[in-house]
Amino acid sequence: MYLFLFNLAVLDLGSISTTVPKAMANSLWDNRVISYEACAAQLFLFDFLVLAEYCLLTIMAYDRYVAICKPLHYGSLLGSRACAQMAAAAWGSGFLHGVLHMANTFSLPLCHGNAVEQFFCEIPQILKLSCSDSYLREVQVLVVTAFLFGGCFVFIALSYVQIFRAVLRIPSQQGRHKAFSTCLPHLAVVSLFMSTIIFAHLKPPSISSPSLDVVLAFLYSVVPPVVNPFIYSMRNKEIKVAMWKVMTGCFS
């Protein structure tokens, strides 16, 4: 589990470092220019890290399932070698996903200028600049990605159905509470990650606007990586006490 948390922390740090520093520099210097190569690199890194994180969250759901539903088999199913291989598979899947999207997106001819209405290079915004008859190939890739996300979501949901069924069969209330407490941070991270992405990309066209798109992009690209460490830190009593002291000191 700690290996997965380490990888999640690295992915969060990489994801937020891909978009925020450039956006802050543009804001400070009132300059919204980004080179073609930098835009391609930003799109690749962001897609790579986001999918790798989602695959890792799916693996972590399996980790929680084995820990609660098959605790006696945890050592054999999720040994250090198996965990390292699964983490590497998540990174590899994200890398291939990023390469595929970058290659498809930046092979499209741009017919509608070169101004991206976003604070970072995002696939939907670049597709808006492409010729109307040339973006279908990338749309097909996006459909495949949607099915991949949907498959991971179904796996996570089924894992938690089995977890909740196993927890509810625990006779003692203390045992149920302890089992639930090990799952809640992961469930909160997955819910935050999925809800922000789904709302950002599946919102009704009637409420779409450039300013709203920027806000929603901020929610799914910046908020989850920033909040995730705090969610997992809430299980640590010393950190909770320290944060409580900081909050009470601010409002006293």
C-alpha cells in the first residue's frame, strides 16, 4: 500500500507541476504565449500523468479489496514484486496513452488560429482549432479512452461492492469502523478525481463558456493533486492534531 501511495504522491506532484508553474508565470508577466513544442510536451505529460494516476487508483481499489476480503492471501497476491509490477504497468499505460494522444492531436492541421482558451494545452481546446474534417481520428482515440476510464470505474465500483459486503458481515462495530477507515481515503480521492473530470468534460453545452471552462479545468487539474495528500494524511493522528492547532490559531 505504501508503494502505491508513494507513486500517487509522485504522480500528483508531476501533474500539478505540468500546468501550474507555466500558468503562474503567464499571470505574473502578463504573457500567454507558449511554444508549439512546449504545448505538445505539456499535453503529453498531463495526459500521461492523469491516466497513470487513474490506473494506479484502480490498482489501489484492488489492494483494498484483497486486504479486506482476502486478508490471508494478501502477502501472496500483493507482495513487493507484484506491487512494483502493477505500479510499473500504471506508469506504462499512462505513457502509451500520452504518446498516442500527443501524436494524434499534433498531427492535425490547425485552421482556426493558434489561441487556446485555457490556462494549459488541453485536447478539447486544441481540437477546436483543427479543421472540421480532420479531427475524427482523435475523437476515435478519445472514445477508446472513455471506454478505458469506464472499465476502470466499473472495476473500482465492483471492488467496493465486495468490500462493503465483507465489512457489513464483520460482527463487531469496532472492526467495521476500522475496515471502513482504511477505505475512506481512497474512496474520497477516487470520488474527487472522477467527479471533477466528468463534470468538466460532460457538462451540458448550454452552460459552456470560456470562463467556466477555465474554472472547471482548474478543478480537475489542480484541486485533486493538492487535496489528495491532505485526504490521506487525515488518518495520521499527529497531522490531524497539528492541522487542528493551525486552524484554531487562524480563527482565534
